[in-house]
Amino acid sequence: MKPDNVIACHECDLLLQRPPRLRALVPHCPRCGARVSGAAPGPKTLDRMCALALAALLMYCVAQIFPIVALDAAGVVSHATLADAVRALWSNGQPVVAVLVFCTTMLFPLLELAAWLYLLAPLRAARVPRRFAPVLHAVQRLRPWSMVEVLMLGVLVTMVKMTSVAHVIAGPALFAFAGLAGMLAFLSSIEPAGLWNARDELVALRPSDADDPVPSAGGITVPDALPATGGSSGSSGLTAHAAGLIACHHCARVQPAPAHGQRCTRCGSPLHARRPRSVARTAALAAAAALLYIPANLLPVMRATSLGRAEDDTILGGVAYFWTSGDWALAVVVFVASVLVPMLKLAILALQATAAHRGARWRPRERARLHRLVECVGRWSMLDVFVVALTIALVHFGTFADITPGPGALAFGAVVVLTMCASMQFDPRLIWDGACGPTAARRTS
């Protein structure tokens, strides 16, 4: 089998046949169920994605310029843009939280959209953009931290919460953010490995377009009969590590396992059979998050002052407020996103790190699903941070009503960031190393 027709699952390391370009279903690994790298996108797909990225950039501009929501309290109107929320956090003594909100809702989405346009527009014109590798790497790193859809949920929670204070008016930016969230969700379906394959096809036709020559992945030996995506392989099958091969974590190219410190022959990224010190880093970050989770729930996330009377509001206090107000559905949403999800993330991260360190062999497919679950829901815990930012930007009616952020907001934001980093540091291939050999996980962690 030709090396270009071979891929390795990024979660379990199983060697597979590359799926064909024309395929109705999303290809998945037959052993662990993870989505695997697809073929290069066709011209029509590039056209659609390029148009979508341009429309999303225009929608982003509208969302940043106009107010998201406004309050009308006895004729006194207060409105808030996203920039107002960031400034309110900064001026109220929470610069770290202000930077976190700015990066996740303003800077990173803008950089992601600009990078997509930089990559897709030339590829659509059958050209390879310069600095292709670092720009695509930036997209991969920015993707988890762009949280427009979480912000949208935070806006809805804030609007419901403010109905007891004043008349709530939806602003133009609310609808712009809704459209932007949907467009970014579609753009996130683009597989970076597929763009690398499209780049290689263009470089094969026009070598002068490449920043550097694309070395051949020759010299690797793989069997002609490999499982296809979407089939069934159970827990058996040849892995890249067992075959003396390694798959680049960024571009997914399968190549001979190098000596320590060698870089990928296609994108230049450092190659590692497994992430160095994955278990130790995951455990350390999860432990730090667990310590901060206590003050995040005990300390107030904001303080409300009305007619000289001050009242602290914790995360659990917000859940109780919605429940007693009759907004049971919203109380459940806030409880799940802000209380249950962080607890589950910490428990799952502790389970994964312990199991990988001990080389556990039980239920690898279920543990792989738990890892994907943590990566999927981790970002949604930022909900309370966004609610705090929008609330303090809206409620500033002097002595009548004023809201300021509390220390719990910083602690909770740190918990979200640390758990996301811990999940990113964990190498899911260690799950299958333990399932295939009791000492493999210890050797690679």
C-alpha cells in the first residue's frame, strides 16, 4: 500500500486506509470511534467555506460594533457591547478576567477567521499560501479557545436574569453573535489534515508554490490490508507505533519513527510517539484546578448594591435564584455548565491519569469516549464568567443599582482554563497502549 494512502488514528494510533474524497459520511476510526483525517476538500467545498469565512468576518464586525443587550429601568437606558463588558471588568479590578474574556470572545475569533480566509482563498484559486504551516497550526491552537457560542448562552442567561431589574431589549449584536456562532461551528468542521492533503496536491502540480519541498514519506512499510474507516476492528489491529511509524499530531502524515527531536517531514512540527510527560502534566493541571474549584464556588462571583444594601452572589446562589424564580430550565442549564461539568471534568481527568499511569486495560473505548466528552464540554464552563462580564457592564445605575465582580470570577475562570489545558495535555493513545500491553502506558507517560 502506498504511504500516502495510510493514516493513523490520532486517538488510538490504529493504522487505517485513507478515506476517499467523495464520501457521504464522516469517517470514524473502527476501534475507538474518533473522527479521523479525511481526504482533501473538493473545489465546491472550498468555495462554500471561503464564502462562509468572509460572511462570518462581516458578522463579527457587526457583533463587535453594536450593543448586545440594553436595559430600560424607569426611563434610564443602559446598553452594553462586548468591549463595554471587557472595560467594566478591567476598571473594577479584574484585569485577568478582562483579558480572558477579551481573548476568548474578541481576539481569538478574529484571528481564527482571518487565518481561515488567508488559507482558504488561495487554495480556492489553486495556490498555496505562504507560511501555510504556521498559520494552520495557529488555527488548530485557537479553535478550542474561541468561545462565541458559549458567549451566546451567557447572553441569554443574563437577559433572563435581568428581567427582574429592568426591561430587557435585545440589541443587533445579539443576532450577529448568533449567526457568527453558527458559521464558526461550520468552519470548525474543516479537517486540518484535509487542507494539508489539498496543499500537497497543489504542490505536486506546482512545486514552486511550496515554502519548502515536500519530502516523500517513502521508506515506510505497511501491509496492503488495513482496516477501512467506519468498519469494525475491536481492540486489535496494527498501530503506527507497533509498525515503527509515527503520525504527526498537526498534519497527520505517517512517517518512519524518528530519533528523539526530529521534526515532521511535511509541516516541521516536533515528532513524539506519545506526548512527553502527558500523565504528569495532566495530573498537575487537574490538581491545581481542583484546589481552585473550592474558592470558585465559595467566593462571590459578583456583588450587587441597591439603595445602599449590598448582596454577594455565588455560583450556587445564582442557581438557587433561577430555581426559586420559576426559571427551572435555566437553573438546570447554569447548574450543569457551572457546577456539574467542572466536577465531571476533574473526576474524569483524575480517572484518565490514574488509569494511564497504571496501564489499565479495562473498557478502553468507553474511556476514549470520556476523553472526547471532556474536550467537547470543557469550554462551556466559561458561561458564568461571561454572565458576570455582561451583568456588570449593564447594571450601573449609580446608587439605585450597581454590580461589581467578585474574586470568585477569577478563581472560576482559572478552573476552566486549567481543566481545558489538562485535557489537551492528556494523550488518549495511552488508553490503548494500556489495553494492548500492561506496561506500555508506563513506558510512554
